[in-house]
Amino acid sequence: MTNLTIIGNGNMARGIATRALAGGLTVEILGQDATKAKELAAELGTGVTFGTTADAPQGAIVVLAVPFDAAKSVVSTYGQALTGKTIVDITNPVNFETFDSLVVEPGTSAAEEIARLAPTGANVVKAFNTTFAGTLVAGESGGQPLDVFIAGDNADATAAVSSLVSAGGMRPLVVGPLKRSRELEGFQFVLMTMQANTEFADFNWDTGLLVTK
């Protein structure tokens, strides 16, 4: 049985799949381009199957490793095929034309918009939007395990994502209900602008957020 389906075949898909496989899960890669999905599955190795987004996802957890607009389209298109699934939204709804704002309205978030499109019986969880692809492949940043911030309204769904994170050698931090995605997306937007700013020359998309005490 497939534990995890990842929609997408880019760098974030590679990173999350790498952590899932390290934790002993099986992974299904579904992409619009079957050839790219096959190539990523072959790169990842044993325990990975592949298909296209025309195929119904087999995993109990479905990760939307695609841009925000594409994630909305995926959820709308799959419809009832997502019933009973835990849907993980990793998106950051940044206006990439200006890199100066988010594209969601104040008082909402990408995760909440995706949740409104999901069928009854599916649970949307925000996770992995504060981790960069390269750090996920490595499983750490600066020699420290990654903190993965998680927000969701369903306790079983957030627990399932927390288990995925823990199995992959990272630390899950459940920060509250799905509306906390607003703060997670806003904070990550600030971090992304720092990564892209040449004034911060030491930041090369390989940083990680860490909560210490």
C-alpha cells in the first residue's frame, strides 16, 4: 500500500520524497509529465512508483508539491477521489512577478483556500512551506534537524503528518488550526525575500527555521 502520494516532480517533491523514504514509507509520484515522474521515481529508487495526474492518488497522505494555482486546480480536478485523504499544502502564495506581496486576500491563506475546494471528508494540513528543497534532501540545515511547522483543523490528520515528519528525521511542530497558515505563509514570504536579497550574501536557499529554548 502506498503511504504517500506526491503531486509534482520538482525539487520539493524530491526533498519530501527523500525524507519519506528515509522514514520507511512508500511513495507515489504523480506528475503532468509522465517521463519526468518516471525519471524522479527512478532517481529516488526502491519504494517509489509513478504515474500521471490523470491517475487517482493511492496514498493516504497526498502532498501538493506544485505552485499554489496548480494546487487549487489539482484539488478541484480530483474532487471526490480525495475523500478520506490527508492533503498536505506546502505552497507559498507569493506574487512571483513582483516578489513583493502574497496573492491571497488578507484574513485567509493558500491552505484555507485549498481546503474550501477539497471534498467533504478530506482534511487539509499546512506543512513543509517553511522548508527549502535542498534542506529536505539533506534532512538538516546548519547541522540541525529541520523544524517542520504544521497547522490543521483535524487532530488525526495533523498527527499523520507529524508522524511522517518524525519518521524522516525532522521535528514536527503543530502550531494550531489551519488558520495559522496565514502566519506561516507570511513569515516564509519574509524569509524568501531575504534569501533572494543580495545583501544577505550568506543565504543561499539552504537556511532553516529553528525553535530553541
